[in-house]
Amino acid sequence: MKREMLAYFDRILKELLQEITPAMRPLLSYRKAYGNFHGPMDDVDLTNMQYEQQWVIQTQQRKGEHARKTVHALRRIKEGTFGICEGCGWDIEINRLKVQPTATLCIVCMRQAENPGAQGSWSENALRF
Ligand SMILES: [Zn+2]
């Protein structure tokens, strides 16, 4: 991949990471506040709290996973492996990276990972060879 393109993705990924990190902070303080709550609770309060805690945990996990993928992509830029499919070693389509800069698989490998039984379609394989 060209150096200008790598610089472009480096910038995009760093911006992404900056967006994710502060977004996690209010969730953390929210969770902390609930953890310190000692007032009397009825079943409805308890159900609501459990539901909300579950939501907070799920949201954090999603953001945490997104942050992890973003850091991984930035590391790949540094190591010179960004844009190379971790499945087959071919280049990941540039348009795919523009939509999802954290992608580590080309479209063919991603489809195979999602649906291991299926073979790539004829037209996809024909584009390769
Ligand atoms: Zn691949």
C-alpha cells in the first residue's frame, strides 16, 4: 500500500480511537455509581437495574472490542502489514478498508470465516486468478 494511503488510514484510525475512548468514560462512571447504590429496592427497581447494568456491560464490551480492533489496525500500519489479509495474504480491497479500516480479512476470507462450508462465488474467485 502507498505511503499516502497508510497515512490516511493512520489518521482515520487514530480519530476513531479518540471517539471511542471518551465515549466509554460516562459508562464507567455510571456503572460505578450504580455499584455504590445501597437504597431499598423493590423487584421492579432490581429488574431495571439489572437490565441497565446488562446494557452498560454490553455497550462497553462492544466499544472495548472496537477499541481493540482499532489498536490492532494501528499496530499493523506500524508493522507494515496493514491492508494485507490475515487469511490469505492478498491485499484487502481498498474500498473495503475505506468502509471498515479495522478489517483484517479480504471479502473472500471474511465470507468463508462467516460461512465455513461455502466456497467463494465463481466471479469472486475469477477476479483473483
Ligand atoms: Zn483473504
